Amino acid sequence: MEQRKILKAFKELCTGCHICEIVCSLKHTGTVNPALARIKVGHSEEDPLPFPVICLHCKDAPCKKACPVPDAMYLDEKTGVVVINDDECIQCLACVDACPFGAIQVGPNQEILKCDLCGGDPVCAKYCPAGPGYHFPHLPWPAQSCLQYIKPSQARKSKRLMPSKEREK
């Protein structure tokens, strides 16, 4: 059986371009409207640098547990992702409150917007531009995208982002 991939965000590489939001909304709704994206670029008071807010697709998903409607959220066997069944969802927002990462969005019409990994081919990772690489002394990593769709074994931040010369040490 092929190992499922994960969407990993290396927040230090986020440029704040919002391309992920644009392509996500276009893929899911056919319109360019970041308010309809299943991914968001956020900022915090402690650190003003941008970072992607993504669903981590928890193995024991609190959003699914919180949902009072049995068939409104289900596990996609192909991707291993909890998906919202829009026909069954009553828009109670219990899943939004239950998400410990703030990754489930509420759209302008109270619709629930949760990442479904685009069925196993996430467009946000495809179009996320490579970061600045060695252009800034506080970003000593090779040029690569903030969002990466990778095998879980490749998700180790310290090794992935370390320049190849330092990895050899």
C-alpha cells in the first residue's frame, strides 16, 4: 500500500503572497475569492510575519468528533482526510470551535470551509512559490516552497530545511 502524503507548511518560508488562498478558492468554487479558500494566510500579534493556517488532518479528528450530525463529516479512504458532506452539514459550527488550529473557515454565507487536500492533489502546494532562499540572513535555507505535499517521513523540519552542506556534517 502506498504511503499517504501530508500537507506540510514550513512557516518560515511563507512570503505572504496569498497565492494559496487564490488557487484554493478557484479550485473549489470556480472564483477567485480568498474568503472562500480552505487555507488562510495568518499573522499573530507576537510575530507579524505571515504563515499559512492549514488543516493538519488529525488522525483522531476533534472536528469530526464534535459534529452532531453522523453523516456530515466522513473519512475519505483514499486520502485519509475528514471531509465535509455539504448536503448533511447543518452549519452549527461545532467543527470550527473544535479545531485546535483554527483551520476550519466559515465562508461569507456561513458555509463551512475545510481542506480536503483537493482529493489528493492539493493545488495550494503546487502553486506555492519558492521562498527567497539565501537572500536574507535570517532565512538560511535553500529556496523551496512553504507548502509541500510530502511523505510524513520527509516532514522533519530540521533536516529538510538545512542547507545540504550542513547536513553532511
